[in-house]
Amino acid sequence: MLTERQSMILKYIIDDYSKTGVPIGSKALAEQLPIDVSSATIRNEMAVLNKQHLIEKLHTSSGRVPSNEGYRYYIDHLTKPVKLDNKHLQYISEMLDGSFQQIDDLVRQSADVLSNITDYTALTFTPELKTENTVKHLQLVNIGMNRMMVVIVMGNEQVENQSFLVTKHYTDSQLTQATNLLNERLVGKTAREVKQAFQSELLTDLHAYLSDTAQFVQAIRSILTKIDDDHYFVSGRMNMFEQNGKQDFSKIKPLYSMFNNDDGIDSLLEKSLQPISVKIGSEIDNDQLKDYSIITGTYDLGNHGVGRIALIGPTRMSYPNMLGVVDAFRHELKDRISGYYRSYDQ
């Protein structure tokens, strides 16, 4: 552990660098520190911090900048979230105050709001159940013009639907019997188990009420693909390049590919139940993100699962402010989604 003075010097180096992006020397530090200490003493303390790999020298400049290890020590021991001001809290509340038909709509809007507040790249995820998501209800609906719709409600209240063509008219009685059969056989099953169920005698039994089983199965498979996919939304992609002053646009394509890859995104983020976690530079398992940090926030919705949000910004971001944003945002999003579920269950 560092001494009190060494901790103060490291904190001031990081705070100054996050604002200016310029290495800081002992003389400038002596003018900023709230204690009376000479430049020579500061240089000695900086030498200790350098030896412990908490700060480093760039090129021939006499100033120092934080290392990844320095940022980690700072986050773990020297800083805490700054409470978000009322202006931004009100903005978040107003922007999430719309009438959303599905959870995905609310989560999508959340990504835009979070990115707008921070000017960083934001990711928001629909809540994931702590156990495997299973079918809660299935409904067949006649929508006219030789078309029907199948609607599936999952245990996390995710609702998906898909229309399909039919070759004949079905009575309400037939649709009710088909719906009852499907619910009897499929409720409580995961998406994978539903796929397997249609390879059994279920199709034969369903054919007694619905002869257009081929079109129906195609619609079901389309829905299950959506359900199996992670539902996440990304906003402010270009902020990654603007914030770090990136001019090499050849790097944009692989980063965009990463955002379109579920496994790639999942590997970046913490999946712990810690309210807030931070990955810095080399801690991120992606060489393209060595100059960035990721702040992940989680919120627990009880039976409705766990939600996640994340910010991707430059390693020299203002951590106290961004931690405060993520903390406030996860609480607001939890309240909004909880309200959605309450209204849905009524």
C-alpha cells in the first residue's frame, strides 16, 4: 500500500491527466497539491510510484502519466462515484418516461441516453434470467388475409411474434385447441427444448387442428432465433474514435465487427453481480481496446433477471464522474423496467 502522500500524488496525477491529457511534472504538482511540499520531495515520491509501475514516463518529457496499474490502484483505493447532478438526473428521467411497448424499446432508448450524457460508447442489455429463460405462454392469432400470428411470451416477459401464411380459414375453436395443445407441451421449456419438441409427435398432434404446420414451424424457428440471441443495443460507436483522437479509420471496421458479434461483446463485460465493475486497458481481452476502459453496471430485478449497462471510453476518462453516471443510470433503469413489469402483470 502507498503512503498517504504517495496516494495523494498519484490521485492528482490521474485527475490532472484525465482533464488535460498532458503529462505532469513535479513543479506543476507542487503548485496543485494542498500540502506544502518541495518539487524535490515530489520527484522522490514519483520515483517510488514509477518503481511500483503506477506511473510512467512518455518519450523524453519530464512529466509522468498513469499506467494501467496506476488506474487500477486509483479505482480500487482512491476514488468513488460522484453523485450525478439534478439536471442530468432529470434528463434521464424525462428520456425514459415514454410509453414503451416492449422491454427492448426501453433498453434501446437507454443506450442512446447514456451515450448522450457521457459522449462515450454505451451498451445496454435486456435483463437476463438467473436461470434459463423458458416459455411462459404461447398464442395463435388469426390476423386475416390468409395470415396468422404466433406470439410467445418468455419467463422474463420478453414477447416475440411472427406472422405466417395459411392456406385455409381456421375456426376459433381450432385455434383455441391448437393453442391449448402448444401451451400444454411447451410451457416451461427453453428455446432449445422447444426446437427439439417439434421433432417429436407434437407436429402430428398439432396437425389435427392446424394443417399449415410447415409455415407455423418456420415462424416458431424465427422467433426462437430472436429469443436465443442476446438483446443488446449500442449507441455512440464513433465516440470511441473521437474521444481518443483516433485518425486511423482502418481500425473502425474490426471494432464495428466486434459490436455485431454477441460472443465478442459478452467476453468484454463483467458478468458478476457486483453493482459496478471496471476493466482497464490490458485487462480487456481485446488488443483493439488497449487504450480504453469499460465500466459495467448491473441491477437486480429479482424474478425478472439481471440487467447490464456499460460504457466504453478512453482509459484516461474521469472515473469519479463516469462511475457516478453508471451508478445513477442503473438505478433509474431498474426502476423503469420494474415499473414496466408491474404494469404488464396487472
